[in-house]
Amino acid sequence: MKTDIEISSAYKMRDIREVAYDAGIDKENLSLKGNYIAKVPEELIDEKKVNESNLILVTAITPTKAGVGKTTVSIGLSMGLNHIGKKSMVALREPSLGPCFGMKGGAAGGGYAQVVPMEDINLHFTGDFHAVTSANNMIAALLENHIYQEQNHGICLQEIVWKRVLDVNDRTLRSIVSGVGAKTNGVTRATGFDITPASEIMAILCLSKDLEDLKQRIGKIILGFKHDGTPFYVDDMGVAGAIAILMKDAIHPNLVQTLEGTPAFIHGGPFANIAHGCNSLVATKTAMTHADYVVTEAGFGADLGAEKFFNIKCRKGGLQPKLTVLVATLQGLKMHGGTDLAKLQKKDMKGVEKGLANLEKHIENLKGFGQNIVVALNKYGTDTEKEIALVRERCESLGVPFAVNNAYVEGGAGAAELARVVVDTIENKPSEPLKFTYETNDTIEEKIWKIASGIYGAKNVFYYGTARESMKRIEAMGLAHYPVCIAKTQYSFSTDAKAYGVAKDFEMNIQDLIINNGAEMIVAIAGDILRMPGLPKTPQAKFMDIKDGVITGLS
């Protein structure tokens, strides 16, 4: 079979104005970025139509390092819904350059279930990530300048919490010393970098309803704390408006198309293991304004992405998903069943059967949110019918609808079975109103415990000293009503990345609590998770090239 980039390059894309017209968006409302990409104003959102649309979340079992093809399933399902005569759109996150050049390669789907132009989507796209990076680092530069200019006037901060960001995986930047050298180089201090998807600016972009809301949220960002313990905000420098200027285009959702010419919105890109892992509210609501069925995804496994999608995005945006699709692969199930990682492509009925415990735990969690579920098996060429039948039988015994997704090979036609099962479930047994894991007025400690014990299966939560001090500060500032965004490994229910299957009765360690006051959430750092990833021994960049204008290796 051809590579992803070969398949996407062979597709003759439709003019984006035609794609928008089919979606009911006038060309006068488009800000064109060439012939195949456009930005759409968030003013087009119609809350009445949003409430009438059918929102479908796509999440997954705990993934392997190569993932489980959740984006491919999301795109394929949207194509499949259109294939059976429904009006559907998909709303996805934008890829980060870090994973594209690092571990996973591109993130625009795969095979015949892709969004295009895939090279542009994976590489710079419309510049939204660069806008977030520039806005974040402009705040850092303005803060450093403020400290430098005011240091002789007795004005300084006891603690600075704002870091710079960069959209690459660079472990050497996690901890650095800045301002070294001459006194005119600024105040020497220890600091560091996070990756752009972990920036609070990215979270704000994805949770803001418009540019004015985004500006107000930026002004609320806490940069540090004074000697009397009071916070120092972006608004204290009077620059929120200037930073909003850098984000004036980034706030608008990006419209592209699938390989079958149907509309797709791609906007925002927070990671689910270190941030809240969902595309922007404005993109989701714009899609829901213009389609009867909208497919969106949440990052990594359901314990991370789906939990944050429900407890943070849906709570803040007033969204009510009609259904959740839980993606599984036989290779993923085998990994959780104890199969040797080098033999995941070989037949192993016992491994699949043991690995079903991971699938069942995710089903249990999703039902706890009031969600009805369809399990989608993302099919690979090495899968056997007996192994597939085993998964189907287990789902049937649990009363959960099951379908095979083969969109990677067949496009929309390969997801038609899944699409029909999804429509039938929504029409006859839609999800109940959302049941959140915790209440808004719970304490931060209660919220973390309810997630750790109820979703992950922890028997205890331990807080390091810095986390305890941060919790006291949060409570003293009156911010305990914020939702919690737990940052932890995506490869296990626990904080041990190698605890496959269903980890139980473990202790979860909280290293620190970070206040995202602009995004209005508390980020809890669990285990040894890092907010700046490193590159693997053999980065994907080694296989990428461009010759005569043709890009290779981006797959």
C-alpha cells in the first residue's frame, strides 16, 4: 500500500470555497490561506444549532507508543457518516512539530482517512502554533524587561512561574539559566522551557469563546508572586492587549477537507498527557453549527483525554455528547495482555483476551459519565478474524455495540458499518446528560482523589511538599473551584508507564500544582511526567526529506 503522503499527494483537492459552500458557509466569511485552507470567523456560531447537532467523542483504550489510530478513526467515521447520507464534519487538534519530527510522524490521519493538505497541516499550517509560541515568549520577554527595569526601584518578584515554550522536543531546554553575562543582559535566574502544546496560552486559545474573551483570559495569567505572597498578573504589566494582537488570527478556526472532499475543522493543539487534550471550543461549535453529526477526539486514552473533555471542555462549553466511540486495536489489547512488544503483530488469542480488561475499564469509566458507547476496532492488515470475533463477543456480552473500522484502506466506505452503528445508537439510545467526576465546589484534593481513585484506580494519593504549599495558595486565592487537569503518563492508568493492563491499588504522587488562572484550571503534575518531551534514539526527522518540492517521510 502507498504511504500516507503518497495517498494524500495523489488526491485532487477541491477549492476550499466549494467545501465551505457545501457546509453552508459563504465565501465572504472566509479568510483564505491559499486555495485549500481557510479561516472561519467564530461569529458564525449559532448556539441553537449547536444544541441541535449530534456531538460524537472519539477516545481510546490506553495506547501503545505508536498510538491506536484514533485520528484515523475520527476522520474515517466522519467520512463514513457522509457516505451513508448524513451531514457530518470532523473537528480535530492541530499537530505539534515535536511529535511530527520525533516519535509519531504526522498527525493528519492515515491511509485513505486523512485530512488534507497533510503536509501543510503537519508543518506550520496557518501559524497558530507559532502565534501561541510568540505570545507566550513575548510575555516572558516583557516580564524579564519589567524585572530588569524596576530592580533598582525595590520592585521584584519572590517567585517567577512563567516559562518560555518552543514547539520542538528538546530535553536540554527543560532547565536552563538565563540572563548570564553582563548586567545589561538581565537578571540571572534559573528557568526553563515547556513545549508549546503545554503553554497556558494554548489552553486559553482552546477554551476562549472569542478574541475579547481570549484577551481577558490572557490578562488573568499569573506570572509570579510578590514578596507579600500576592500574585503578579499579565494585567499588572498592562500588555494583555498587545499579546491579543499576536493571537488575532489564531482565534479563528481552520477549515480544510478530508480525502473525500468533506469539511474538517482543525484548531488548537494541547496534549492530553500534559494539558487538557481537546481542540478548540470555537472549532467544535462552528462545526456543530453547520453539521448534523460532528466527530471530535480527545487525546490519548479515555482516562486522560475523555476525562478532561468531559470535566473541563464540556463543563466550560455546555456541550452534551450524544455518544462516545472507544477505539481499540488488537495490538493494543495484546500489549495490555502481556504479549511481547516485538510480537504484537502475531496472532495471540490469549493476549487479546487478557488485554480486554483494559477495554472494560475504559467502558466502565465512560459509563460513569453517563455515556453510551460504541467500540470501534481499528483494523490492521495482520489482524485475524478469530481475534476480531473475540473482541466482538466480549462487547456483545457487555451490551456495548461493536463495529470494525477499515477506513484506513477503504476510506468512508470502510467506516460505513461503524457509521450505521453510531447513528442507530444515537437515534435509539443516546447518552444521558453528563455526570461529572467531581463537583465544582469540591476541594482540589477531593477532585484529584475522585479522578485518581474513580478513573485511574489508585488506592492513595501522595503530595510532595511543593504540591501541598501550592494547594494552600490555591485555596487562599479562592481558586479551588477550578477544574483539575492531571498531567501524567499516557501509557498506563497509573503513573508507571510500564504498568500495562489495568493497574490497581497503586499510589499516585503529585509533584506540584500549577495555577492556569487564564485558562481557569489547575494542572496537577503526577509522577515523573515532563512538560518538555525529549527526542527518541531514532527521531522521525531522520526519515524525512524534500527533493524537487516533494516531501517524503512525513507519515
